[in-house]
Amino acid sequence: MKVNFSKPCAQPPISQSLALVALLFLLTGCVNDPAMIQRAFPNLSTPAASPAVDVDSAAANRILIQDANSNLFTVQPDGSQRIALTRDAARTRQYSQPTWSPDGQRIAWAEVHAQGGELVSSIQVGYANGAAPENLALPFAPFYIYWSPDSQKLVYLSNWTDNNLPSMALRMVNLTADGLDAETLGQGQPYYFSWAPDGQQLLTHVGDERISIRSIDGVEETLSEASSGFPAPQWSPNGESLIYARDEAGLRQLVVANQAGETQKVITDYNGIISFSLNPLGNLMAYTVAEQSGTSAAFGPLYVVDVQSGRTQQLSQARVFGFFWSPDGEKLAYMAVERSQGRTMLRWHVWQESGQQKYALFVPSGVFLERYLAFFDQYAQSMTIWAPDSRAFTYAGVDSDLQSGVWVQQLDEGKPARISNGVIALWSPR
């Protein structure tokens, strides 16, 4: 990811920022629809206090929500049994980047607050039952958090300084009996990465040119200096293969390689920029290709390819703004641009081998659009919108009737159910 050094959150490059602003302008109905704009950007309001809920430390089938204030809480899929993680968000105290641990026991998030005329940054790690979180002060606030597969540590990206120049750091937080501690693993920008399934190594893509394997003890092995035209790499679920894109004599190729960087299979050639995601079973890969250049996600037509046979299907000719595999690896939820009643919106689709199903039109919340969808191929590895049983998904935004909030779409129902206020919604992994 690439960031503005003066801000505590991830920002796309200027060309992509303008594209996102233009899209958001279209999605909010332009200036002739003030009601839509108001609902897409709700006023800050303090939610009513919630009663304490007695649950185990590990969460099962719960949805993590960030509200318009930036307070964090979890609920059941029907919106009941609310558990507050934070209650004190204000203009001088903001929370962001809430992220479930893979075992569902813990949630990490970033905090920035004003203190004595200075901005103080930290990371907090709490239990899903709302118990008081542990706090670690940091030089800069994380703008992306990604837990290790074993839930024992996490890595994050933040702004940094290198020889008094703005940069970006990849840092690791260890969860120990004595509390939290952090160390720096690498620097550079933009910076994208993927955990190895064993939690001991990271596949990194730095500066839109270098692909490396970096161990958590800091040793780096460069695999390629000729990567180009893609953001986030991916380590295969079985740990045997690496997926990234390279420039081969001026030809851009999406490839599957072994851990020595030797190409095992070419998935596709392309021009422009590509974003991709391998399903949890490792047999299907979805990708979009767009003509624009840049270092954030590609927004273009969507394809699914069988990795072994190479058989490819085009799922959408319209531009797609994010796609996410279900936990069972059989379904792909994606958002395609659609014009409806004079407004440009996004429509949810779910594809599986038996066919496709259309779901609701909506306008994503500003936070969801700018901080998550702009980098959806990276976030698809560290969070999920899907229910653990792959029968429903959740999202935050404004529907076609101008109602904002958090929605749950059951696959066997025609319309989504609104369960809460909120600007971000993430389902627990279990």
C-alpha cells in the first residue's frame, strides 16, 4: 500500500484517489440527491449504551462493526447481543482497522488520539468478549493489520521515516505473557504482503518491483526484481506455491511459482494492472484487469480461472470493485457497477459453478470504499465479509431506498436485512 506521510490511514496514489472520488461522486447520486449524500456520510452520533453480554472469549458467528464515530462493537448476525469494544471515540480519539484473529478469540485495532497538543498512536488487542484490551504505543498508527495464521502475532503497515524522508514500515507485534512488543521487519513503499500458512514467513511486494520471501526473524530472499502492474501477492493455502505478477521481456504475466521463484504455471498475460485472489481450496483464482496504472487494486472485468486446467470464465464485463471468496472456496461475492434510476451504484453478485445470482444494489460507505475497496486484494487475505458457513455475507452502505447501515444478505433470500448502524462490517472467521 502507498500512503500520504502526514496521515494515519492508507491512501491510494493521486490518479487512483481521483478515480475513487469520481466514483463516490457518482455513487452518491451527485449534488441533486442530498439525501443520498447524507446517508452515505452519516453524522457522528454516540450509540446508546449496550448491556453487558456474557460470552466466551472466542467469538463464534459474530459480526464486527465500526460505527460512524469509529467506535467498535460486535453483534450476532441478526444484530442482537451487542458487545462494545470501545465507547469513547470522539473527534480527538479515533479507532480504525479492526481485524479478527483467525481463531476468533481476539480483535486488534489502531487508535489515534490527541494528547497535549500531539497525536498519540497505538495498537490495541482485545478479546472478542469485550474484556479490557492490551495497548502498545507506536511511533505511527497502523493503517493495515494482518494476523498470523496461528493468531500468536500480527504484522502491520504504518508510516515511517528513513533518513528523514517519508517511507513505510512493515512491523510485527508479538503477543507475549508480558504484554505486547513490536519490531520492524522491513521498509519501502508501496508495500504489500501475504503470510505463509506456517506463520514463519511473508511473501512481500515492495516498490512495485521486488518480490521477496521475508522470514519473521528479518532474513530476506529476493525472488524477482521484475514485478510490475499488480498490488498484493498471495501465498497458496497449502504453502507450496506463490502467486504474483512479473514483467517478462516487456510482457506482463500472472504466474504461479515455487518458493525458489521458479515459474510453475502462467495464468494469463495482461496489459495495465491486475488484482487477483486464490480461493481457500487453492483450485480457483479470480482476477480483474484494468488499463489504468497505479499501485492500488485493479477495477475492471472479472474472470475466474481453474488453476490446473487453465479454463477461464468471464463473470462480468462491467467494472468490478472488489471480490471475496467464501470460506468453503466455492462461492465468489463481487460488486459490479450498475446504472439504476439515474444513479450509478454497485450490485452484489455471487458466482459458483452452478451459476450466478444477483443481489442488492447499494452505495458503499465512504470508509469501506476508500480504505478497503481501494486495496481489496490485500484485505481479502486478512478479513472476510462471509459467514463461517458460507451461506451469507455482510457489508456497510446505503441501499436503493436511501437507508444506510450494516446489512446481512442470506444467499437463499432475495433482500438483505439491515442489522445495525455502521460503516464497516467484518464477519468472524469461526
